Amino acid sequence: MSEQTSTDRVLVLGGGIAGLAAAWRLQQAGVEIELLEARDRVGGRLWTSFEYGPFPVELGAEFIHGDRVITWQFLERYGLRALDDPSQDRRYVGINGRVMPSVDLSRPVGEGIFAPLGQAAEAWYATGRPDTNLAAALRWWADQVGMSLTPELWELWQTLAAIGWSADLEEIGVYGEVEATYEGDGLRNWRIADGQQTLAERIAAELGAAVRLNCVVERVEWNRSGVRVIASDGEHHGRWAVVALPLGVLRGGMVKFVPALPEHLREALDGLNPGVSIKVVVELSNDPWGSRIGCLFVTEPHGIWERPGLALGRQEPVFSLLIGGSEARRLAALPRDLAIREVTRSLGNVLGIDVSGWVRRGVVVDWINDPWCRGGYSLVPPGGAGLRARFGSVVDGCLVFAGEYTSVIRPSTVHGAIESGLRAAEAILSLQAKAAVSP
Ligand SMILES: Cc1cc2nc3c(=O)[nH]c(=O)nc-3n(C[C@H](O)[C@H](O)[C@H](O)COP(=O)(O)OP(=O)(O)OC[C@H]3O[C@@H](n4cnc5c(N)ncnc54)[C@H](O)[C@@H]3O)c2cc1C
């Protein structure tokens, strides 16, 4: 490496999809990069298991949300196949010991099951009233449109909040919800046939030896002339750094910045909420839900059951449950076998089948207490609109932030994280271009 190249090196902190996308774009532009990742694998919240059968079980991100999002460009590059997810056409709700098609509960308020949450937020915002939480906006909106707010409907909305925002309705800010438009993404959900983690691995394979695994970033010393990172394997030097660490990790102060980050960023880190999510995967000895159900929204606990093999036509009785909000926090605190038993019993209850003794094996994937995540996916609490955008500019000509929580219009998604990484890379490339022309 020439002297010129090594002094222009970019350190990328975090090997989730945002960090990988940033590193990839920089490397494509001929920039020397070094990517530092704490785990023994890349992908972060893209994590796939093949232990349950000849189909991927997603332990983190499950779907590509939309057929026009940037993820598709990477799938095409690597020849990866995506499958239209059949479960979205057979959505059921399990509530109070019975199962019904989701349209039966959502019909009074129009198309999609999530529609009321967006409509209530938009309607509140349009009045010009101060920001509030989604629970208050929904109550107000139901009153405005003359809807009777049954306990069942309320529980369903809490479930949607838990899945869509990894939070309770009371924690979600209306103005922040309006900011995230997901403009033009498309409505259908897709699965990556080889699993989400494969996408991360394909990008990492292109990056080659520049990826350092088992490398925990502990301290970031930065100034206008460069960055020194103290990590578990020693020191790393670069001219610039892309900070692609999760919001939960940055908020928790697990990585020390010297000097401290500017006040406006510390305020934004504290003001956003990393969310809370867990997943439970169970392999049963029998099939309790047959071929009628695609996926099942449940209110005990607030979550959604999926059958991971379905898109590949597999019928093995392997099921996964995504849980968010306070129920996720409660279940994460239980001993693992108790949590697995509780959620399986609840599944049996709504299906009207005694499934006790059916669990062959199960796992709780606890993103909340995962030291390299500390959350679920980010949300904006009341009063927090505008905070995501603060991560869009370069800090002192030296640090650039990337990650799902920095995306204003597509937060909390894989494609939003990819876009944030590409944005961070472009910011560095223009800094580099400026540095090349200044004396
Ligand atoms: C349960 C669950 C389900 C989801 N479902 C979907 C879905 O269906 N569709 C969708 O689009 N999105 C989904 N998401 C959200 C999606 O996974 C995230 O938005 C996206 O993966 C975030 O990418 P990221 O690169 O910003 O962060 P991460 O993937 O968290 O990457 C950050 C990286 O930094 C590393 N790191 C942390 N600390 C350190 C340190 N000190 N030193 C070095 N490295 C460190 C981490 O190990 C990690 O690899 C889901 C998320 C969860 C948790």
C-alpha cells in the first residue's frame, strides 16, 4: 500500500448491513477500508439459522419490505433469490382463545391491518396539535371517526406496535411516525431464499481481508486529522471513520468517544429509543395450525408467529415468534425454558389445542440483552421528531454515522440501513475529494 492510500484509510465500525454497505461502496471507489466487527460473524441483526431443516429460520430480520427497495440491487449482484412470502395472504389473528382472519378485525377501518395506526398519526399531525404518543392519537382518532374501541381491537393495535415499532403504543411519537414515510417501497413482503445473513456474507466476501471479526471497538479518539480506534485486538488508524454501531450500543456508552460527541448528537442518541425485540423459535412434534394459517398475530404475548419454511413449501412444524415492547422485556427476563413454555402454551390456547409436551426444542433470541445490539429496532418517542436527521452530517470532517436509526424515511429496516451506509460512504468520498484538492 502506498503512503497516500494508507493515510486515506477509512475505518468502518460495525459489520451489520449498514457498515457492510458503507465499506462496499468505499472499496468499489478504490478507497482502502478496514471494517471492525465485535462478533464472530458479519450481519448484526441479519442472522439466520439452518438448524431446523432445509430452510432458513431468521433469528433477526425476516422480510424484505417492498419490491422497490435497494436490497434488490444487492440480491441481483449476488444472484440471490427472493420469494414472495405466502403468509401475508393468509394473515390470522389469535385473540381471546379464538382465531380469525385478520380482515375480520381490521375491516371496519379499511384496507391493511396496520392502516389505522398510520391514519390516526396522520390525522393528529394534520390538526397541528403538539406531538403525542400513538396510544393517545388512536383514542382521539377512534372517537373522531366514531369507532368503538373494543378491548380486542386495542390489544391488536398493541400487537402491531410491538411488531412494527418494537415498542408499546404509549412509547411511539406521532410526529416521528409521520416522518417515516417508506415512500415508494412497495407493500409486499419477501424472504431471501438463502436467508438474510447470506446477503451480509456475500458483501463481506467481496471485502475480503479488510473485515476483522472478533474485534470489539472500545474507544474512538478523533479529531480533524484522523481517527484512532482502540479495540480488543489493538489499535486501528484511519483518516475517517464510519460509525455503524447500533443505537442501543452507542446510547449505553459501551464505546467511549474522545473527545465526547458533540452535544447535538448526544442529545439525539438519548432522545431516540432503540426499541425492544426478542424472537422465540420452537420445533414441535406435531403441527397445530395446518395449512389454513399463513401467519398469526397474537396478543398474548404481543407478537406474530411465522412458519419459516412456508415460502419454500416446507411443512415442518417449526415456528418463530417475534415479540416487541413490554412483553418482550418481560419474557426476556424469564428463564429460557419458562419463556418457551409460556409462548407455546399461549399458541396452543388460541388454536384450541393442548400443545404441552410438544416442544422438541426451542431458542430465545434476546436482542435486548445482546451486548452488540441492546435493543430491537429504533423508534422516535414523542418530542423526538427530527433527531434521526442529525446523524446525516459529517462530524468535524472526520466521523460519519450510519445505521437503521439514522434513516429518516426508512428507519428500522434492512433497506434503510443499507441506504444509510451508502449515504455515509458518499459523504466520505466527497470529503476525500475535497482533501485531494486542498493544499
Ligand atoms: C427481531 C428483529 C426482526 C427484524 N425484522 C426485520 C424485517 O423483517 N425486515 C427489515 O427490513 N428489518 C427488520 N429488522 C430490522 C433490521 O434487522 C435492522 O434495521 C438492520 O439489520 C440494522 O442494521 P445496522 O447495520 O444498522 O445494525 P446492526 O445489524 O445491529 O449492525 C451493527 C453491528 O455493529 C456491531 N457492533 C456492536 N458493538 C460493537 C463494538 N463495540 N465493536 C465492534 N462492533 C460492534 C454488531 O455486532 C453489529 O454487527 C428486524 C430486527 C430485529 C432485531
